[in-house]
Amino acid sequence: MHKLRQNLSHLYMMLFLLYLLLPLVVMSGAAFNDSKLPSIVPWKGWTTIWFSEMIADQRMMKAFVNTLWVAAAVAVISVVIGTASAILINSISGRARTVLYGMMISTILIPGVVIGISTMIMWTQLGGLLFGPDTRPWPFIPGLHLSVLGQVSYISAMVMLLVLARLQSFDAGLEEAALDLGASHSQVMRRILLPHLYPAIGAGAAVAFFQSIENFNVTQFTRGGADTLTVYVFSKVRSGITPTINALAFLLIMVTLILALVYEVNRRRKARIEAAREAEARRAEAAEM
Amino acid sequence: MQDMLRRYGPGLTLLMCLLVAFWLIMLVIVPNITLFEQSFRPYLPVTEIGGPRDTYSLGNYMKVFDGRVEKSILGFSYTIPVHVYTFLLTIFYSMVVTVLCFLMAYPLAYYMAKIVNPRSLPTLILLLFIPLWVSEVLRAFAWWIILAFKGPLNALLQAVGLIEDPIRWTNMGYTGVVIGLIYTYVLFMLFPVYNAIQSLDTNQIEAAEDLGAPWWKIHWRIVLPHAKPGIASGSVMVFMLSAGSLLVPSILGSTTSQWFTQTIDQWFKDALDWNTASAYAFLLLLLCTLIVTLAMWLFRVKLSDIAK
């Protein structure tokens, strides 16, 4: 009976993985089908025409570049804000901490639609108040910079959580020692605290970057006339599509797969070295006895 | 605070406080206050803003009750304002998505925490992460292809003889939307539940087994109560993401499946009436928060359990 349940759970895991990955395979497969509609049935023969059409699609390339810029800006700003917030939260206590922390966390749960509309309205209203409704200068008009600000408002909280978790393992005594030995405040920050936080900051930057690429709701309401990849794909899906989107999806999935593969190989190598070291230690111990 | 000043000096402390203040005040509080304020003003041409007609009223919120439609459930027919109807259905189907996500994720979460060989766990997690890195719009698009009238799902079902004629999946009310939302958000349920179960001492399960408890009782009395905070945070996440999703309902929706975010989008983009869009967005935020709070009170979970 126990054995049966175990096998059933292995089977369930397989089915779940199949469920998660098969749609991606179908989508990638349609990129090679010589059919005007994106589908894998009926199969009309191999082609790579959709890839060359994708490269010829100026708007898509522009959207792609925009996406990278927005994501980079979001990653930089939210890493700075998120790290500062984590340090601040870590060094206060009591009611102030609870309130601030609650406020930061709640931004993750605010629907993107609300963030998008509120960011858009606030900046345009502010511009109208300062300069009159018709002559608002740059930061107060709709555009991708507002998308960046809107996305930062909740992605910062994710970075904050990552950095805060890392701060738990930080020994504040190191800072004391450095100060006692005559280090300046900025040296303490640059040479002691930040190096300890780098892994979390790196992870935060990666999460922020990918969250930004994913984002649709905030961008949709703040972008003005500019496109990001997500918005462009969305408009394509709604208004008669060619399989160029599939070609794009295939490439993105390939990049993901390669990164995942590199990560996995690296992890296994580390695990093997670790195991060898442990075996060595055990042998040495046995020899001593 | 004193501590921070002593460690990083006045300059750096001020800088960090300013960064946090910019975030919370300029990017969160003031935009939401503006949204709230604008939602009480009428939509007017630019020249009339600030004029005699620009007064506060509940007019935008009252629009929710305009346009009654006739519906019937179980033979009872009644009339209901169309936007209220949309909102109720959005909430209802978001709950359906949340429950289905839990049912699908729980066995796998338990498997990952207690059954699978710990050495193959990192590989499994990596595989599970792949769809998360592929963007949401593409995941919805993948299902758009699969569910198409002449798509692979119908072809497969016909080939194995389960159905005679192809089914119009994306024209069956909310079916397409629910399928798409589950696929997009099930992992947001999986990982919190997995984290919660992982911290359960396996000895407790073995003790229960030794004392003769059947497997369902072990789950009901030991694993589920222990995993409650994880289940709660996964559910809050999936519910809020589903109710707030605009992409999936727009791509996989049918002619009869209106999502509340789509209504907001129409006020904003088609009618260009930002004030009513604000009112509706504020309603969405307020009511979803209320529902989540109510659910947490019902299941006796605290917010601090969730943010752990």
C-alpha cells in the first residue's frame, strides 16, 4: 500500500511537470509550422520564415529595446530603494517598524491596475498643478518613465524582503569593531555591510529585472504611446497574429533553458566537489582511529 | 534609529531615510490619495476643470449601479446592475481559481517536502521555475493556441475518441479564463505551501503512522494545520493576482466573460474617463482587501503569519 502511494505521487509529479511544460513546447513548435495561424495542427511543414519576419518587425525590435531599458532602470532603482529600506527596517523596532513594514509589504498585494492608474493620475495632476494642463514638461507626461516608477513601487518591496532575510545573518559586531578601529561611516557601509549583502542584492536585481519584463498592468496604464514587449505581444494576440510571436517565444524559452542548464551543471559540479571533500574527511577520520 | 546614526553617520542615514520616504510617499501614498480624490470628481472637459461643475460627489461610484440586466439562477430570475454582476463573477471565479490551485499544488508541495529524494529536489525546483521565467503574456498565449477551435486540444480529444465535434473552449463563459489563470498562478500557491510543509518534523508523521492513523487523517490533523500559514499566504497571493489580472481575461475571455479589470480598462482607455476608472479601481482595491481580511478572520490566520 505504501509503495503504491509512493508510485502514485511520482506519477503526479510527472503529470504536473508535463502540464507546466507542454504548453511551452506547443507554443515553440508552432514557430516552425508553415501556417498563417499559430498552431501545431494541422502540420504544414517546417519553416524558419517566422524568424526572419520577426527580425524584420521594426516595432517588435523597438519594443524589445524599450523593455530592456525599463527593466534595467527598475532593477537599479528598486535595488537602491529596497536595500535602504531593509537596512532601515532592520535598525528600528516597535510600532514604527510594524507600521513601516506593513506598508511596504502591502504594496505587493495592490492590484497592478490600481498602481498603474494612480501613478498616471498623480504625475499628470502634479504637472498640471505646477505648470498648467497644456505645458507639462517631461516627467509629468505619460510615458515609460512613469511605468518605471509604477513598477518600482511594488518591486522594491520584493528586493527589501530578500535583503532583509540576508541581514538576519549579519553580525553587527563587525561594524562595531570597524568603527572602534577608526573606520569612517562610509567605509563601514562600503567595506563591511554591503559585501555581506551582495548575494541578496544580486538576487534582488535579477528578480526585479524579470518582474519588470513580465509586467503588464502597470505598463498598460502608464506607457502613453510607447510599447514594451509584453504590451506589444498583447496587442498582437488581440489583433490577428502571425507566428512571429511564437518565434519570439521560442527564443525566449531557449534563453531560459540555457540559463537553467548552466545553473544546474554548476550546481551539480559544486555538489560533487562537496561530496568528495566529505568522503575525504571521513576517510581521514577513519585512518586516525 | 540612534543605532543607525552611530553606525552610518548622519549623511548616509539621511540618504536612506529619504529613499524610503520617496518610495512610500511619492510612489505609494500620494498616488493612492490622488486616486481617491479624483474618484469623487466628475469627468469634465479641460476648460471646465475647477469651474462650477467641478464638485465632489459620489456620482462615479453610483455608476456601478447603472444598467440593470436580467439574469436567472436555478430558475429564479432577477435584475442586477451589470457592473455589480461582473464584480461578483470576478470574485467568484477568482475564488474558484484559488481553490483549484490549492488542490493541484498541495499534493506536489507535500511530495517535494516529504517524499522526493532530497538530492533530486533542486533539479525539480529548477524545472518548476522555467514557466515562471517565461512571461505571463506568453503563457496566456500558449493556452490561446491550445484551446483554439482547430487547436491541438480538440485534435487530441477527437483522436482518442473522447469527443465527436470540436469544442469552442474560449467561448464557454469563464472556462478559458479559469484555465489560463490556474496555469499562470498555480506556482504562487505551490512554493508557500511547500515552505510551510517543509518545516514540519517528519517524526510527527511517522509517530501518527505508527499509532495507526490512516493517511487522510494524518493530512487532516497534522500536515494541513501545520501548513495553514503557507496555504493562507498562497491563497491571498493567487486570489489578489487573479482578481487583478487583466492579461489573461483579455486573451482567453469569451464574449460572455467580462472581468472587473476589463471594465476599469474600458473606462480608462475607451471612455477616457479617468475619474470613473479611479472610482472603480478604488472599489476593486477596497473590496478585495475586505474579502481577504474576512477570509483570514474566518480561517483564524494573522497577517504576521503570512508575511513570515
